[in-house]
Amino acid sequence: MRYIPEYFEFQNPTKIIAGNQALSSLPSEVQKLGVQKPLVITDQGIVKFGLLDKVKSALGNSKSLLDLVFDKVPPDSSIDIVNEATRLYKSNGCDGIIAIGGGSVIDTAKGINIMISEGTDNLLNLRGHDRLTKPHKPLIVIPTTSGTGSEVTLVAVVANPQTHEKMLFTSPFLQPALTVLDPEMTVSLPAHLTAATAMDAFTHALEAFSCLQKNPFSDSYAQVAIELVAENILKAVKNGQDKEARYRLALAGTAAGVAFSNSMVGAVHGIGHTVGAISHVHHGMAMAILLPHVMKYNIDQMADRYAPVWNWIFPEADGSHNETNEQKTLKVIQWIHELNLKLHQLTGMPNDLEKAGVKREQLHEIAHQSLNDGAMIANPKEIDENDAFNILNDAFKI
Ligand SMILES: [Fe+2]
């Protein structure tokens, strides 16, 4: 019988426009939101690879909407960048934000929106869970990767360069007003980043579906995301110009974002965040490497939550009636290992922590610090430092 919690909440206020030519709807949507002078937030890679120009050409006569551009967002959004862009927003009397980019760009835009909408000059005062108090200015997101889900989530992560911390903000006010998913915006994403971001989306969905805070609505979004990643990740990696695969991966990333934003993630993210912080491994790559090992750790208590995934990944397969939930879960784990190996062979993406640059002597520190990560409490099986170390040790060298 389907698991339904005694109480849960579900919210997705973000309007989603998706498909080929979706960008052409932007002028009328911006108008509906009452935005006349948006600040565009992006990074120099987006400008250099012509993605800003792609949006401009899709806007035709309305391209002046993109006249005011802040393009200095670094790979990890930081409080200093948020402050600098906020000054630009204020000095130009802007009334909304258009974010064009990946997770760091979107998180920067959310950080600016906190500063403006809350009327604060210090972002630090509002970090944490549910500290924001007012509806925000319209935030329009045009993602250029398919994975973080930040285009629909209630989360923003902004780095504090003074303390080397990643500050977390969560609030329903952070959910963007509009997201535009146009495959034209992801066709030039390199193969290794296509692979890593898609595995991040897959992990969001799988953890949302199995974690302690799951609910039937987040489950539905998670299922869509898992099916779409499984069907399309190798197609998009092998041929970046495959717009159908790109479109489907974009939908997967967003669906997975809605799923985990309304449930939670788990130990793959808890340990993976710490692998990123200590060993500077790309987030999606850390997810891909750790996912099968965390599932193996959870399997004795959670096989019934993992087993449905088998049917979504292998919709044509026979014999499911004869297999136990544990056997199905082991097949899913094996499929992920094989997928990681293919992605490694096709793109060079590391499929173990050693190849990702983690040092064996860092494993104890990662295990220790990962217990402080908020995602750990939603993992379906309790996890201590020794367990976390064993997971890391298993993932160290394949
Ligand atoms: Fe993630």
C-alpha cells in the first residue's frame, strides 16, 4: 500500500513554461508579472557561449528587456557578489530579476531578492529555515543546466568567503515566479556537465522518493524525473544536439526539484555536500558516485521504497513478480554502477572518489563533518560516523 504521512504540505507556485520556442513567451509573461525593468543575472560563460544572445534573439522587439546585465557570478555564488548586484538593482530602480544560468546564477538571484524584498543590508541575518517574511519581487529563471532544480525550489545557497561556509536559506518566498525550460538553452552544455547535472536530478528524485519526509505528490514528481533521466541521460551525453533528450532532461531536473523541495533529500546529499566542501568535487559528480553506496547501506530497511524504481528504469522487463524488493533494489544499484561506468568512459566523469580527487586521508574528516548536514536527518536509516566512513570507503575506489 502506498505510504502517506499523517500530515504534509506541498507547494509549487512557480509557473513552468516548457518546450521548443518556450523563450518566445517571455515578453508576455514578464508583462503579466508587471515587470518593466528587470536586472539580468548571469555569468561570463553564458555570455561567451552566446546563450544571452539566444535569449535576446528569441525576444525580438522586446530584447531591450535584457539591457541591464550583471554577468559576474562565479561558479559558487558569494555574499560579496550578491551585495554588488543588489547595488546595481537599486541604483537602476529595477522591479524584477531574470536569472539566466545554472545553480550559482539562480542562487545569486535569490540572494539579491532576499536583500531587496526584505529590505536588509546583511544577508547573514536571514540565513536558515523559514526566516523570510515577505513575498519577493518577481524572479524569472531560464536554466542552462538540467539538474539543480533551483528554478523551482525554496532553497538558496550562498557562500560566505570570510568563513568558507555555504549559507543555506529556505523559504517558500524563494520559489521563483516563472521558469522557462527551452531545450535551446541546454544544447551546448558539455557532455561531462550534462552527465553530472542529470545525475544530480536523478539523486534528488530518488532521495525525495525514499526519504522520511516523502508524500504522495512529491512521489509523483520524483517518478517522472527518474523515468526521464533513465531514458535520456545517455542520449543527451552522446549527442548534445538531441533536443528531444535535452527537453526531457530539463523536465526531469525541474520535476525532481519540485519533488525534493516538497519532501527532502538524504545521506547522498548529506555526505556529498561535505565531499564538495572538503575535497571540492563537483556536486553532481559526488551524487553519482555516492548514490549506489548509500542505497546499499539503506537497503536492509528501505528496499520497499527503492523497489518501484526498478519498474520505472526497466519498464519493459518481465519477471518482476518473482523478485523480492531487495533483489529489485540490487538491480537498480547495479544499473547505477553501470551507468556511472558508461558516463566515465564517454565523458571522463569520475566514477569513484579517488578519480574525483578525494584523498584517502580526508575520508574521516568528511565522515565526521557530514553528520552536521541537515539532509542526514531525512535519510531513511540512521547513520553514524562509522557508517558514513564505510560508505565513503566503499565509494573511494571501484
Ligand atoms: Fe543535489
